[in-house]
Amino acid sequence: MKKQVLASLLLSTVLVSQAAVLTTVHAETTDAKIAAKDQKINSLTAQQQEAQKQVSQIQEQVSAIQSEQSNLQSENERLQAESKKLEGEITELSKNIVSRNDSLEKQARSAQTNGAATSYINTIVNSKSITEAISRVAAMSEIVSANNKMLEQQKADKKAISEKQVTNNDAINTVIANQQKLADDAQALTTKQAELKAAELNLAAEKATAEGEKASLLQQKAAAEAEARAAAAAEAAYKEKQASQQQSVIASANTNLNAQIQAVSSSTASATSTTPAAPTASTPAAAPVQAKARPTYSSNASSYPIGECTWGAKTLAPWAGDYWGNGAQWATSAAAAGFRTGSTPQVGAIICWNDGGYGHVAVVTAVESSTRIQVSESNYAGNRSIGNYRGWFNPASYPGYVSYIYPN
């Protein structure tokens, strides 16, 4: 009996000990799981905060680019309106200057032909009375005074047109620079928006609690990240292309009018060696014109934006003005500066198209007739380097009024 009681006590002790051990193990396992959960929650919270920070940073960059685009667009609209106003003022001043030049030249020729000084003396001597002589002297004084006023107004208008041309050129250059910045920003914005979408999906994935939802979001996130990488690659390719084009444009400036004319002559000679020559209309020689005093300009094209048609024309015709505005304004500005303009093409002349907008300019490198010429130019059909892109063509077949500026 005692043995049975002792055995029962020992068995009870063992069972109680095992239960205590199992209870301890279970408690330790639960605590570990709770700690793991807490750690996972803390880690997830940190990831969410980091993802939210990334989203906020990219959103700020997107907003900054959009704000800059809006500001640049507004500035371009203001500058274009200002440039249009200046164009009108420059055109009006140019007409006045050219008109006065003609009047002063006629008076000068008349004085040389008729002997103005002798005529004035004879007018006074032949007066019938002192009163008549005084009246005639007064009349001649008024004529001289009017001429002096005309000369003073001519000086003032030339100064005004020079100042307006510089202001207008600055506005044009700024608009073109802004347009390039807008194009660059648009490319960068595409990349940033793709990055933003990927970051937002990453944040949503971190916040998702359901495994199925999270898996779907992660797939979207992977696709968005792939789009972001593609956008970044496209932006990099765009920048590389822009840099390459800029180098080509700058390299194209290592030429001159003689080289462009020689290139046309070589290609024409090659073409005519196997093809019978067609009858051509000769260009009438220009009548000799007395040299006029003109403003002194720099011989480089730095006052015009690289790659624009005005830059190409100035590079090939260094005698052209520094601040003649858009291509549509060149003939007017040249006339005001004392250059001859006309409708007959000549090799070496600058051809201008005034289409009511920006217009276009190029330099003539070959002439068969008034309806068949060749030119070298930049910013034609997307080509911003200087070159001959049209071959033989009829200048009147392109939009706008055509005129030529002659170097002599």
C-alpha cells in the first residue's frame, strides 16, 4: 500500500513538473512571436515613412518643374508680345530713315548740279528791294533750318532703332532659350512623374495588409519601376542627342560663303558632266552704286542663337548686322542701316522671307534665274547645322514675301 502511494506521489510530481515545463515553453514561444510581430510592425512603419518621404521629395520636384514651365511660358508670352511691338516700331523707324535718306541725297545732288551757293547769292542780288532780299534770306534760312532738323531727327531715329534692335534681339534670344528649357523640362517631368508613380505604388504596397493585394501592388510597382527606368533612359538618350546635335551645329560654323559656293559648283559640275546643259537666264548685273556709310558690326554670329537661321546667315555673311531681329525683319533693318535691298537674286546676297511671323533668312550660293537658286542655311526642315538642304528651288514657292540684301 505504501509503495502504491509513493509511486502515485512520484508520478504526480513528474506530471506537475512536465506541465510546468510545457507552460514555460509555451509562454516563451508566445513572447517571441509577439516580439517578432512588434519588430515587423516597427520595420513596416519605418518603410512606410521612408516611402512617404520619397513620394514627397519627388512630388516637390514635379511641382517645381511644373511651376518653372508655367513661369517660362508666361515670360515667353510677354516677350513675344514685346518683340511684336518692337518689330512694328523698328519697321516704322526704318521707313522714316530710308525716306529721309532719299530726300537728303536728292538735295545733295541738286546742290552739286545747280551750284547752291551761287544760286543763293544770285537770289539775294536779284532782289528788287532790301525788303524782298530780307524775305528771301529768311526763306532760305527756314529751308536750311528744316534740313538741319531733318538731320537731327535722322540721328535720333538711327539711335532709337539701334537701341530697339538690341532690346528686340535680347527678347528673341530669351524666348528661344526658354523654349529649349521647356523642352528639357518636359523630358525631365516625364521621368519624374514615372518615378513618382513607382514611389506611390511602393508606398501603397507597404501599407497593404492583405497578401493578395500586396502581391498585385508589387506587380504594378515593378511595371511602374520599369516605366521609370525606360523614361530615364529616354531622357538620357534625349540629352545625348541634344549634345550631339549641338556639337554638329557648332562644327558646321567652321565654314564660309566661299566654301559653300565651291560645294555647289562642284556638285553642279558633276551633274552637268553627264547631262546636257539646259538654257539658263543670266542675272542682270547690278548698276554701280556709290558706297554709303554704314554702322560697324562684329564679324561673328554671337548676337544670334546658335542653330537659328539668323545665326547661319550671319556666319556666312559676317557683314550683316548684329541685332537685326527675326528673319522677317532683316530686310527692313538692313535698309535702315544703308544696305541695298531688292528682288533680284545674287550670289552672296542674303535672301529674306517675310511670312508675317518669324520669317527666314539664308545666303544665296548659286543663281540660274530669279526662280531657280541655291542657298546655304540653318534651321531648315529640322536641320540646325549650316548646309545646302534644298538644291535648286524656286524661292517664290515658299510662304512669304521674298527680298534680297546685297553686301555692296
